[in-house]
Amino acid sequence: MSPVSTAEPLAEVQSPEAAAASPPQPLPGETGEPSRGGFFWGSLRRWWSRWKQKLRLETQLLFVATLVVSLVVSSFTFWAVSTVQQDARFNEARFGRDLGLLLAANVAPLIAEDRIGQVAQLSRQYFESTSSIRYLLYADPEGNIYYGIPFSNQEVKTSLSLTRRIQLPDNRPPAEGQPLVRAHLTPAGRVTDIFVGIYHQGRFLGTLGLGINPNPALVRSTQLAREVAIGVFLAVWVLAILGAVVNALTITYPIKALVKGVQEITKGNFKQRIDLPFGGELAQLIDSFNEMAERLQSYEEQNIEELAAAKAKLETLVFSIVDAAILLDAEFRVLLLNPAASRMFGWEGEPVLGKPLPELLPEDLRQQLARPLMQIARGDQEAEEIRVNLSGPTKRVIRILLSPVSDPRRQNLKGIVMTVQDITREVELNEAKAQFISNISHELRTPLFSIKSFIETLYEYGEQMSPEERLDYLEIANRETDRLTRLVNDVLDLSRLESGKQYHFEAVDIAAVIEQTLRTHHLQARDKGIQLRKFVDPDLPLVWGNYDLLLQVMTNLLGNALKFTPSGGLVTVHAHPVVQADGSPQAVRVAVADTGIGIAPEDQERIFDRFFRVENRVHTLEGTGLGLAIVRNILEKHHTRICLESKLEQGSTFWFDLHLYTENGPLEFAAQPGETDPPSCRWREDSRHTHQS
């Protein structure tokens, strides 16, 4: 099997590809006029561009065919070498068995007579007669080697003293006429081991071991065939690698460019374009891809503009909502929130977007939202409204509406809209209204019942009663009528104040307002045994206000002071100017102080709310809970506020500052009451300029 035969087909297969890759040579007689030459070269280039694509495809087919043929040839070569090697091994084994049987038959009589020297001489002749014998060994029946070739003469003389043992296959002696065969590898090559039993007249005398070398010529030819087969195989794979490189640089390059372009488009990069000089179907495919990318880019720009406009509208709408609004994704992470939500939960200035909502909420709110959020995420519930009472830092009542955001098919959850309303004021108003209805019903029913009872008594038994009794009944009915009138007037006054009615403000002498109020309540204070005093500066400037409204303020404050001060107590009215650092007046401060039961700190924040009555907690005096609410509303119309300082069982002090009157309107405060700590809303003994009357 000649190695040239495996190389020649390779040369024949490669020749078409080499011919295709080689540039065309100019044909004789092509020189002519420039116009005709340019047309010819243009036609030639177009023809070459068309056929270049076809040759590439044919080259691929030839490459595959070359690869298949080369693999078949290599496989056949390896099969042939393996077959020859198997035949050679069989011949070597057969030669070794025949030689071993012949030698064993010749030395058996000598060994039986213990003529070892003649055995050695005969064995040496056999060993030197052929180069196929690698070694000769003689072992006794126990397997101890007593003679072997090659050995030195000295070793032959002392061969009876050798102690080495022969290793037989399966550790059993060979039967008569049935040698044992095995093979082993040595640094010098493969050796076939033949073990022949030495028998003389049926008696086992020992074992003869022969080592047979392989045929050198056969070994060389086999090695050469193997090397040729390996060379062919390597050449095939080198050709395959070269073909893969060529394929990557030619055919697969535009395909890879298209794949990369498609991947970029899937990522949203619609600016991707492919610019490769290819013709045929590849050129049409590349042009179609570029046109598709251009259209997608145009659509994307239009969609981005529309989405940006829609997003701006949505954000404007969300940010303009008074209630807190939060948009979550399917994993409860915050996607969008409006300023109201940041203010409500104290997230202003913090990086909230992208964080899980449960990690941002207070513990009590997190526990109450866990179940509704999971139900909406699983699709068990469309929407849910919950009401939560927050404990701190400020107590609030909020209403939360959870609504899912799904895809158009309503199959997959895209997010959750969370709307939060602070209904603390609403709850308080509802509670206050309920309390007011209960109180006003009770307060109205009591005088109406009294009036009706006494009038019925007078109507039925008036002729039987004395004039004094009739007068006493009429006095009680009149007092109850006045009480009923006050209740109705309080409600009407508050309603009128909150209706936005415009009042006329002018210069008012606050000392006259205080004097009229004291005259009105003088008898009430005397009847209850309460001292009524005033401390009014004699040179009070005129204030900007409404006389009737200020009179109502003083009436309500003084009436409350008398109502909640026990017999023997003291009620004082103070009025003095508040001066600036240079001594010029900036306001007039009016205060009503008592030594009554006082107001608890937890009630002082709500004492000016509508319908709120402290007396429900500490006593049972009549009232609607509207007096101080009316006071606060009137003073707000005067651009000021009512202030309070009170301690339980020690008394209370209500005061307010009034603007000074000028021709251009009210004189603004140097410091707005309530906006600074002292002295706007704090009554200080050392700042009084008092005059007792």
C-alpha cells in the first residue's frame, strides 16, 4: 500500500478550489478603445461577482466531499494495517509454537538424563540459527528457571544455582502438545511468549519458554502505513480547519453580520446597518434588513415621542393628585410616586425608586398590607380598600386603595397602583359631628322639655296656682328659652362665619368692647361668687377689626371662664400694647385668665375644633362645643390667632394679638403671632402694663 496513493487524490480534489481562488488572467487581444475596454472590464467584474458566489458554494461542497473521502481512506488504511498486524501476530504465534514443540521434543531425552550441557549446546544452536528468537528459558516442574539464553558463560556454568521462577499464563503448566501463548510489550517492541511443556514418556520434566521477535520488515512496513494513515488524517483535518476559516471569512461572515444585526435590533438598537459588498440573494437579504431597520427606527422615534408625551401627561396627572399615589411592579418595587406620597411617608430626599415597598413602610402598616398585596399578586382579588390607623410618630388614619395593573388580556400582572388618602381630619370631623348631634340633641331636648312642661302646667293648672308660682314657672320657661336661643345662635354664627361672608373692618376701641362684655357678665359672676377684674392700659391705641365680632369673641371667652371657674375663683381680663425693641407699639394683646379647672395637655390641641367639648370628660355643664371654634374663626378673619396656656386645677389663659389701625389698613406684626415661640403666644407677667379699675 503506497503512501503516494493517499496523497494523489488530495491533490486532485484541491485543484478546483485553487483554480477558483486564482485570479483570472487577461485574454490576448483585449487592448482596444477605452470605451470598449471599460465596458468589457465592467462585464467581466459582474460575471466574476456572480460566479464568485457559486464557486464559494461549490467549494463548500468539494470540501465536504474531500473530507468524507479522506476519512474513508484513512479508515480503510487503519483497517488494513490492523488486519496485517493480526496476520503477522498469528504467524509469529504459529512459528513460535512449532519451534517450541520441536525444541522441546529434542531436549526432552537430554533433560530426562540430566545432560544440561548438551541441552545448552543444542539451545545455543537454535538461538543463533535465527533472529526471530528473543530468549530461551528452561524451568523445572516447580517453575524454577535453571537455564536461559541469552546468558554469559559463567551464568551457564552456574545455571543450576539460579533462583528465578517462570511466570506461566493462568499459573498452570502447559499440557503436552498444547503450548501457551501470550504477548507483552518491551522497550524494544512487542514480544510473543510461547510456553511449551517438556514431557518424556508421559512424565512432566518442566517448561520451555521462548520469546519470538516480530518480523522487522513487517514492523517497518506497518509503521510506515500507520504514519501515512496518520498523515492523511492530519492533512484532512488541516484541510477542514482551513475550509472552516475560509467559510468563516466568506460565506458565514454576512450571516454572522446579519445575526449580530438582528440581536442588536432585539436589544432596541434600530440604528444598526449592514454594509457588505455581496451580490445575489445575500445582497437582497442585506438590503431588506437595512430597510427593516430603517423603518423600525422611524417607528421607534414616533413611539418615543408619543410615549414621552403620554408619560409627561401621566406624571403631571399623578403629581397633581392631592392624595398619595404609588405605582409598584409585580415584585412590589416602587416605580413611581408623587410628592404627596413622599410627604406622607417621610421619603423626601431619599432614593425610594426601585426599592421594595414593604422595606420602606412602618411595621404596623407593612403587616396590614402584606395579605392584600399577596392576594392581588396571585390574582385572587381585583381590588381592595383598607383603612389603617397609624400610631406614630403622629397618629393618623389613612385609607388605602389597591388596584392591579394587567396586560390587555388581563392574564399577567404588570403592577399595582396604591392610592393613599389621609382621612384623619375626616374621621375626627365625623366623630365630632356625631358627638355634636348627640350633644345638641340633648341640649335642645332639655330646654324644650322644660318649656313644654311648665307651659302645660300653667295651661292646665294656672287658675289653681298662686301668682308667685305662675311667675316662677314663667321665669324658668323664659330662662330655658334663652338657653335654647343661645344654642341655635351658636350654630348659626359658626355657619355664617364659615360661609365666606364679607365683614366690614374699621377702627375699634378694644377697651369699649371689654367694658361692654364685663357689664354683660357682671351679674352672672356675682351670682356664682366669682371675682371679675380687668387690667386694661389707659392709653390703648385703636385696633383694626369688627366691633360685633370682637364683642362675640370676648363674650365667648369670658363666658367660658365663668362657666369653668368654681365659686370663689377669679377671672381677669387684660389688655395692653405689645411694643417693639425701639418702644413703638406693634399690636394690642388681649387676654382672659381664670383660676378654674384647667385643660389637660392632650385636649389643648383640639380645644378650638368644632363640636369638641372638654367638659364631656371632666364635668357635665351644658354647652355645644362651638364657642372656641367661633373664636378661632373670628380671629382668623382678623389675621391673627388665639393662644392658650393652661394647667389642670390651676386655671387657663386665652390671649390674642390685634393689629393696630392705620389709614392704609392694618399694621403688620413685626413677628406674626404663633410663627415664633415667644412672645407671640405666651402671656408674660413682666410684659404687662396694667391698670385696675
